Amino acid sequence: MFDVNEIRKDFPILQREVYGKPLVYLDNAATSQKPRIVIQALTDYYEQYNSNVHRGVHALSMEATDKYEEARHKVAKFIGAPKAESVIWTRNTTESINLLAMTWGRDNILPGDEIVVTQMEHHSNHVPWQKVAQDQQAVLKVIPLTKEGTLDVSDIDSYITPKTKLVAFCHVSNSLGTINPVKMLTKKARAVGAKVLLDGAQSVPQMPVNVKELDCDFMAFSGHKMMAPTGIGGLYVKMDILEEMEPFMRGGEMVLEVWNDRATWNDLPMKFEAGTPNIADAIAMGAAVDYLSDLGMDNVRKHEAQLTEYALTEMQKIEEIDLLGPMDVDIRGGILPFHNSEIHPHDLGTFLDREAIAIRTGHHCTMPLMRAMGLVATARASLYVYNTEEEVDKLVSVLKDALRYFGDGAKRAKRTR
Ligand code: C6P
């Protein structure tokens, strides 16, 4: 394992104070903090070899191209992709899924086909499929949840049927923390000839993820949740599918030859990367992957599971709140949503903020899930590799102060499950 206090020294922002108090950053599911080597990779690019990729014959351009493609290799290896070309750079998970929906989705989902998502999807993995279903006269099916916040697979064969073309689901839910049974769902999808899209936005940062072992056809992920800058992410597509897919955007870099009336496409992955790409952030994502690989993703997950277990134990002692999501850390990531029906989560979030504790409040871009749970919003703390038990203690202690401050109503309001 690693020494968390040593790790913290690598993140300049964790040394800062907010309102004169040490920052307790527990909003990692929204975006993670960045280690110095990632920030340095950005500076190095702009100070030493800033230039365009795949275009120039000059030294700077070749250096930038090498570093940019090297980063793709690192990311591919990190997620277990057999080939670097099967990873397309995008801005984030949202863009990855939209790219897939507008290319593969439109070309392969036909009238009467079925797309299956789950009740815990982020809007990014729900709304694009609504659009494909509407446009293609296909049917969108939603796998429901148990009251523990896991997928209710008791009737799974009525959701994944011979009409299913795609099963799209999050590996880890951003609103519940639930780790979904990828292998089981993939097996079900395979049995009916459907493809599988994994939303890895919350899992790739937190645990070893290997697309080959998981046998998914597509996986979307965001750099900014795994220590890389904002504005860079990836879409993994199985090579044989990617070779058949039509381009998403058309323009420079993605073409091989262009005539007045037609064009042919460049090799993979350039075929899907029209225009000047986000070079600096891609290279910095390579640095983020180096950092995480040095820590070891097994260790990252172990730390997360231990801290989550600790946080769940401590937070369960607070009578006035409901903790949402499964209580078994084997099927839970470091995401801790909680709720009290008498106190708006924004009030709790603001109270915590005054003590320099950063959490997220709201619907977390999962409105269908909130609706299914009969809630409008929750408060959510989310952990990462640099968080400590002391920070969890601080959260618990200030949360108790908040509940006292907002009064007796808080106590009465605990929902009965
Ligand atoms: N969830 C959260 O606070 P983007 O914004 O494209 O990088 O990621 C979208 C996304 C897709 N799927 C899951 C499971 C996610 O958690 C997210 C982002 C953030 O929960 C911002 S809403």
C-alpha cells in the first residue's frame, strides 16, 4: 500500500485553505484534483514543444506527435485495450457516448430494436439513447433498482431479449456508488447478440478496469475524474466494430483523400479525430495514467474500499440521515450520498462549505433515478486516493453540527426504509 500523507504532497491544491481552514475535498466524483506531474506535463508542452500533431515535418511537431500518441498507448494499456488505435480521444464521457450514439447507434439500431439502460444512469448515458430510440423508432427499456440501490435483475430476461441491440450501463453509479455486475450483464447481452457499452466515468479512476476481461464492446471515460485535466477523455471501441463505424465529424486530419465531391477516410484512430485535437490535455492524461499506475490500481481500489467502509460505519451512526446505495463495500465505490427530507441538501452543502468541506448537492445529473427514489436531490461526499480517515471524521462531525443547527425537524424527518 501507499502512504496517503505522502500522496497528498503531490497535489498542490490540497495544501490550500478555504475560509482560513484546511480544505477537505470530498467532491471527487464530480472531478478529481491534479498531481504536480500532470500540471507539469501541461507546462512542459506549452513551454517546450507546443505545435500541432500529425502535420509538421519540424522537430517540435514530431515531438508533440510522439508524446500525444505515447499518451494514447498509455491510456490503452491502462484500460486493457488490445490496441492503442481502439482508443479515440474525446472531450469527456458525455462526448464519447454521443459520438457512439450518432455513429454506431444511428447505423445499427433499427425500427423495433431495443436499447437497454438502467435506472441509475447519468443523463449522459440516458438522453443520447432516448434520441436514438426516437429517431430510429426503437424502444428504450430501463432496468429498475432494488431498494438497496442495486440493479433488480430478478426479471432481467424480460429486459434483455432477442430484440436488444445495446445494453448501456454505468460500471459505478455516480449517485449511489453501486458497482454493477458487468460480467453478468455482458453475458446476458452476448447470449442475445447485443452489444455492451460501459460508462466507466466513475470506475476507471477508482479500480482496475480491463475492457478485454470485462468483454465490453464500448467504454466511455473522462480524464478529469482520474487526475487528468478537463477537456480530455476517451472512447474505447472493439477494433472490428470501430473499423466499420462511420466518422463522427468531418474535416481536417480525418481524411485520406478529398475530391470536389467526395472523400476517403484516414486510418484509425485519426478517422474519428477531425480537427486539431486537445494535444496538451491528452499528453497530461498520459501523465495522470503514469501516476495512477505507479500507485497501482489495486492499491487505489483497496484504499477506496477501506475508507468507504470506515465512512459508512461512521455515517450510519448519524440517526438523522439516510445513507443511500448498497452498504457492502464489495459492490460499492467511494461515493456516499445522504439525505434528510427536512433539510435541503444545498443547505447541508453550504453549511459544510463554511467549514471548508467540499461536497456536491443536487440531482447529480440522474433525474430519472431521483424520481424513482422519490427524491429531488441528495448531498454526496465522494472519496479518492488522497482522502483520509481524519477528513471523514471532520465530515461526520460538521454534519452533526449542521443537523443540530437546522433543528429537531431533522430528526423527525428520517425516512423509514
Ligand atoms: N458525473 C458527477 O458529479 P463528463 O461530465 O462527460 O465528464 O461525465 C459525465 C458522466 C457520465 N457518467 C457518469 C457515471 C458520471 O458520473 C458522469 C459525471 C459528475 O457525478 C458530473 S455530473
